[in-house]
Amino acid sequence: MTASITVEGLEVVFDRFRALKGVSLEVREGESYGLVGESGSGKSTLLRAITGLAPVSSGTITVNGKTLGKTRDKAFYREVQMVFQDPYGSLHPRQTVDRLLQEPLAIHGIADGEKRIERALDEVGLGKGFRFRYAHQLSGGQRQRVAIARALILEPSILLLDEPTSALDASVQAEVLNLLEEVRRRRKLTFLMVSHDLAIITHMCERLMVMQNGEAVETLTASQLIGHRVSEDYTRNLLRASEGFVRV
Amino acid sequence: MSDTLLEVDDLRVTFPTRTGLVQAVRGVSFSLGRERLGIVGESGSGKSQTGRAIMGLTPPQAEVSATKLAFDGMDLLSISPRERRALRGNRIAMILQDPKYSLDPVMTIGRQIVETLRTHEKVGKTEARERALAMLQAVQIRDPARVFDLYPHEVSGGMGQRAMIAMMLVTGPELMIADEPTSALDVTVQLDVLNILDKLVAERGMGLIFISHDLRLVSSFCDRVVVMYAGKVVEQIKASELRDAQHPYTRGLLNCMPRIGFERHPLPVLDRKPEWAA
């Protein structure tokens, strides 16, 4: 299996704050890889650094064999798309779904827009009826479906998912997670997914990295985590916390 | 539980909108003793509006009606705003979701606690300060004197939520309404905060209404659970018997979350029936 994303010694510094302190990871092609940690652990910053939304001060990022420089070209964004946490904040409030989905097509000069939009909406389980609605006319789950459709419309090979369901209700979360699994299977996508919820990561990913304070704590396979075969105390604490409240 | 602290019968909260009246809460009834009651539901199920109506924090344009809404024998809907104010923060307290928004950003944590205390009790400055410090200690803040002088932005989310709990408990309320008290916190911090809340509620013999979207969390924390859907109570059940829940909505909620060690692909999803809302 070849590597889809390779990150080596990545450092991200905001002013004087080191958000990422030399993080390395390798995501194989077609794999679903999870990043877990508490807020401030740098997991989202890592995703943002890959897409070019965070200032990389040292280290290298290689995507599909190409080492990335300071800027990302259009070809990069046809390969890599991101879905953000908050579907209320990531969709333009004054654009219809149709307009939102046309934007990436216009940027990349793709002609068969009509067909692609219909197919993308179909794929995420929204019918044609949603095409000319505004974001405020949709529920949280429907908005996240639109965000996923927007990411898929360029037919990327890698999806970066930043807490895609944490703003959603549990029942809607299940629907969105099922949808993500389905599109991954159908399109043979590579996922790099961030979540603070161990249960979601073990459900969705084959391998995962636990992060804390901008550093990798340990790298595990999902089955190691399920079998509680972890070596770090921090991971053990996370596991215990995810089992819920127990009265002492 | 013998003595009833709160009685809610046929509570309705109605909001006027451009397209007509919308009932956010549609006839909710339950009673509460000195116990822990969980209210669970999805967004829009009316769980928070139920809590707010009890607290008297419903927006002025909305209308609250009930056959009975009584706290300790007092009819909450007929007492004067002044009497209501005297209750609020004193005998009934509320913890909100996110300390970032619910604490006053331009007042130190200590002053906010002292303010709550001195609004409801005649106490001197020194005594108020001492009681605030003792309360901060009770919520397991290690260095209360330092935290007393900090502003909300200078503390972490977990610390802020502890300060919030301290502020709400300092007057010794009999009923505490906690609206998603840990949803904005990290999983590890969540447990600390829940432990503190659990201990204090048990020690002081308060009644607690714990509002949350997380059915599993609520069932591990509360004695009894009220499940709400579309403004109505669909099921009331003892937390220990949740496994035998009858209503398909309750079972669906329990089922749809991924769990470590239980491989289910795809996850079961809720098949919403229109008759649930009827």
C-alpha cells in the first residue's frame, strides 16, 4: 500500500505558541485514519496545516507523492477536500445550495455542472428539492450533507474531516457517519478524521493517533484500542472517560 | 421520595412566529422529589424550554401555561415577578451549558459568587468572601484564593464550569437545573465536573434536573429519566430500567451511538414515526 498523506516533523507556531511540536504520521491510500485528543491538543491544527490554513514553520507534508510547499495549487484541492465541524458556520448564508455547489466547479473550470450537482445531492441523500434552498432552511444534518456534497463534487481522493458530527444530535450523527462510510466505500476515499470521541474514531477508522499538547501520545490500531491494549496513561484515561459516568 | 419539591402538570410554552403559534413544549407533566431527574431529547424537543419555564427564564414574547407548576407548594405562575426573583438563584438555581457565555466576562469569578450570595442573603463582605472561597474549595479548585481574583477568560472551560457550580450552590438551593452542564467540556474534564456535581447534590439533598441530549450519560447519572420528543414526554423510566425501555424513540436513541467494542456497520438510525409527535 502506498502512502496517501505523509507528515514529518510538522511544527505550527502561532506567534509564540507552538500548536504542533514535531508531529509525524502516515496515512495509507484508502485508509481511514483518526486523530483523537482533548481541545488544544493540535488535532484540528494538523488538518488545517495540511490544507494550508495554518502557518507551517517546519516539517514536510507529502500528499499523493507530492511534497507541498508554502502554497497549495488547484490540483491539490481536487485531490484533498475538507469538511468542517460546524455546518452552521461553513455554508454561506446568502447562497443557495445550488450556488454553493457551483462554486468549486467554477473555480476548477468543470463543465458538466448540472449533472454533477444532481449526482452530488443524490449521493448525500438530499433530493432535487433541496437544490434551491438556503442554508437556514436546512437542519444541521442536512447542512452537513451539503458540506459533504460540496467536498465530494470535485471527486477528491482524500477527505479531511474535522469533527464532522459533533454539532449534530446523536441520531443525526449516526446518519452522517453511515453516509461517510458509504461514500468512502463507493469512491475508495482516504479519510483523515478528527474527533474527541473515541467511540466515533474506533467506529470509523482502522488506525488512530492520540494527541495531547501538540504532540503525538501514541499510535494505535482500532482493535488495539478496543482490546484496551494501550501503553500510555493518557489514552487509558480517555478510554475510561469515554465509558461514561460511574458513581464512586 | 416522599416530599415533592416540584410539580409540573400539562406545561406548555408557546412562541408567536410569523407563521403562527409554535408550541415548543406541549403538555409536559412530571414531579420531582429530592432526586436526580434527567430530561433527554434531541435539539428542538423542548427540553431546555421546559427547564427555562421552571426557572422563569422564558423569553417575554412566549407564553407559558400549565394546569400546575408548583415549587414547594408555591404556584410559580401566579406569584409576582418580585417573588420569582427571590426564588431564582436562591432556592432554584441553574447551570448553563458554556461557562464562556454564562459568566460575566468583565467581573472576577470571586465577585460574581459574592454578588449572588449578597443578593439573596444579608452577609458582610468578609463573610461573603469566606463563603465564596469555601465554595470554590468544595468544587475542588485547588487554589481558591487565586481563582477568586481571576476573570472568566483566564480559566479553562472545566474550571469555569466549576466556578459556575460554586456560584449556583453558594446560596444552598433546593432545586438545581443543569442544562447540558458538561457538553462544552472535554471528555476527561466532563467526568470531574460530573463527580463534583454528583457529590454536592447528594451531600446537600437537592433535587436535580439534568437536561442533556446524551441518553447514556443521563442514565448513568440520574435516578429517573424523562424522554422528550417534539415537545412531549414520550417515556418516563427509571434509569436502571432503561434497557427495558418501551418506546421506539428511546430505544433508537440508545442504539444509534457508536460504542467501543461493538462493531455495527452501518449504525442503526432512527426511523421517525409521525405518531410519536401526535
